Amino acid sequence: MSTNALVAYVELDGTVTSSYVHWDGYTTGVGEMLLENYNTDKCARDLASTLGYASSLRETVADSHEDRANTDEAIVHASFAEFEKYVRENSYLEYVYVWTSTKWFVGSYTLEVVGVGRFAEYNSTWNGWEELVTVYVREGNETVERYKKMVSEGKVGVEYLDYASELEEVVSRYHRVAMKEVARTALAA
């Protein structure tokens, strides 16, 4: 099952350019890739405008194009309001990443399943926008704990402890970055 995402860039004129990523749209997938490889204004703009469609997001746009299923172009929205309307009308987009001149923000949906089988109802709730670093640290820590629990319960092999350790290292680095920003903002006030 895929986790669909958009990566978008807000231009100075208010237009928004977005591209689609089919796999690993969650914050410890696409979100981490954005923080690690597309975390400048130029990189974010280039990504949103030239990616178009990617099966998965990789370190470069060229690498992301290697195995893509189609060649859709990036979409340009006339305004942020139009872009957000598009996002909210397409709840299959589980994560939406937006660069706004200095940093990434992420918006997401929560899916609630009420009932079972063919009588189940699916309710999507829009969670709004948050800074990507904040969400990445929160969801990254949750993922680390989930991996550790799965290993302790015997649901997965011990190699998941290696995955947890690697993720924990990156999450800790971004947690320090976020704390420095909080301190800088507090001192400037």
C-alpha cells in the first residue's frame, strides 16, 4: 500500500507549484528526504517544479525519475487558497509538504475507520499545517518506539533494532536543530 504525498513550493507571486510522490509519503520517508536533500529555497523550488511525478523520492530529482510509473508534469495553482482547496478535496494525499521561503511545512490527514467489512465508513480529518521538523521529530520518535516494541513482541526480526537506531540518530539531530531555533526565537523576543 502506498502513502501518497505532494511536495510544493510557494512562489513570491503567491502561486504554488506541486509535484506528486507515490510511495513513502510519511514524514520519516519523504519528509526525511526533504530535510536531508531539499532543505534550501533553490532545492525546494527545483524539486517542486521539475519532479512532476515520482514513484519514490530520492536524493536527486534525476534519481527520483529513474523508476517512475508515468511522466506527469508539476501542477501550478494560482494561489495558496486554490492549492489548499485542491489538497483538501483529494484526501488520498496523506501528506502534503510545502516550502515557504525558509522551511518546510507539512499537512496531513487522519483516517478513522468506523465499522468493519463492507459496512465500514472512512472519515478523513484534515490536521492542518505544522513545521516539518516538529512533526518529523514527533513521528520519528513514535516510529522508533513502535519498532522496538515490535521486536520485543517477536513480531519482526532484530534487524528492526538497527532501523530504529539509525532513525533515532537522525531524529535526534533534527530535534537539536529545532531546539536551537526555539532558543534563537526566544532570545530575539
